Amino acid sequence: MSPITPTPASLGPAHLRSVYLQRLQRLLRLRRQHEPELNSQGIRLLDRSLFAAYCACRDVGAEEEARAILRTANIHVDPPGRELLSAS
């Protein structure tokens, strides 16, 4: 019998935050390691994945930690709503 894999709903809030922050760090590592061999579509895919991971962190209350991780990689996320302000 195989072990049961926990679903996000069954994990505690602290563990969920940790999982999402680790995912964000892993995607950053992948981008750094493979950037020289990726074309623009590959970079864009990784960047979209990074943004989705950041949003997941934000949704579980780990926005400040996620922003700190992104800052160390020189990636800056605009404050919420700024995109809307600049588009109008």
C-alpha cells in the first residue's frame, strides 16, 4: 500500500506557508540555473510560474516573506493595484 499524500486542505497554515515559500525558492533556482539554455518562451513560462507561486504565498499570508525572497533575486513585484493605476 502506498502512503497517502496530504492535500493542501489537510495541511496546517504554517506548513502550507512553508510549502509555498519553498516552491517559490525552487522556481527561482530553476530560472537561475537554466536561463542560459532557455528561449524567451521558456523564460516567460518560468516567470509566470514564479508569479503564480508568489500569488499562492500571498493567499496564505506569506506575502512579505515571498517579497523578500524575490528581492534577493532582484525581482520586484509592484504593490497591489499599481498595474491598474498605470493602465488607466
